Amino acid sequence: MAVNSPEVQELLRRIKTEQEASGEQNDVLSFQDFWDAKYAAKDQEFCEPAFLSDVNVLLANNQLAYYLDLTSYHEGASGIVKPIKRVIRKAVAFLFLPLVAAQNNINLAIARLFIHVRSYVGRDKSERDRLALRSHELEVRLDTQRAMIEELQAQVQELRALVDAQKGDSQ
């Protein structure tokens, strides 16, 4: 666990002292706890919309551009700066072009992997939907059969009453 800077530790100590004096209860997170809660790759429950959104972002941004537009933020010097940047870019292109191509291949493979995972999740969702529909149909059939059983039991009770009444008349 990382330790906060001395200034932050002093602030937290003063807050804790004031908190104890006032009798209030308030847990102050350390920066590390905040960072872990916000950015740590911990296990979390699967959220299909968030997953599909992340896959779409990955698919939209999986390729790096070989060349970005050359710009100059100094208006007067842009006529000189842009040609110099072009020369530098062409001089070092043999260094970064293979790296960009390799990174693009890795990004494309990861994007394809997530396309497969997305289709698996979609298939799983459609299977769950199909099973939910089937379960609902079976519940409806079960309710119908229960109602029929109750009707038949009522008819059996009526027939028994008639049979009992006829036995009583004949005796």
C-alpha cells in the first residue's frame, strides 16, 4: 500500500483529530484507496451495456495513424517549422513505421478477439431470452393445467355427491 505525501498525511491527521473532537464519524479515503476504487482492474459484475460500449470504442480506435498532421503553434514560424518536421519525420520513419505496424496488428487481433466475445455474449443473451420465453410459455401451460385439474376435481366432487345421493335414495 502506497503512503500519501507528508502534507496529505498531516491534513488527514488534522481531519481525524477534528473528527474525534467533534464526535462525528466520517471515513476519509487515502489517495491510493481512491485510485484503486476508480482505476484498479478488479473483479466486477458483468455489465452488458458497458461491455458493448467498450468493445465499440476498441473497434473504433484500434488502428494508429502512421502520420499525424504536422502543425505549428507559432504562426510566424510555421513556414520553417513544418518543413523541418517533415524532414525529421522522414529521417526517422524507418524506426517508428515498423513499430506502428506491429502495434496495429496487435490492436487488430485484440479487436477481433473482442468481436468474438461480443458475439458470444450476444448469443448467450439470445439463448437467455429464448429460455425466458420458453419458461413463460411453460408457466402459462402449467397454470392452464392447474385450472383444468381444479375444474375436474370440482366435477368429481359433484359426481360423488350425486352418487352418494343416489345410494342414499336406493337404501
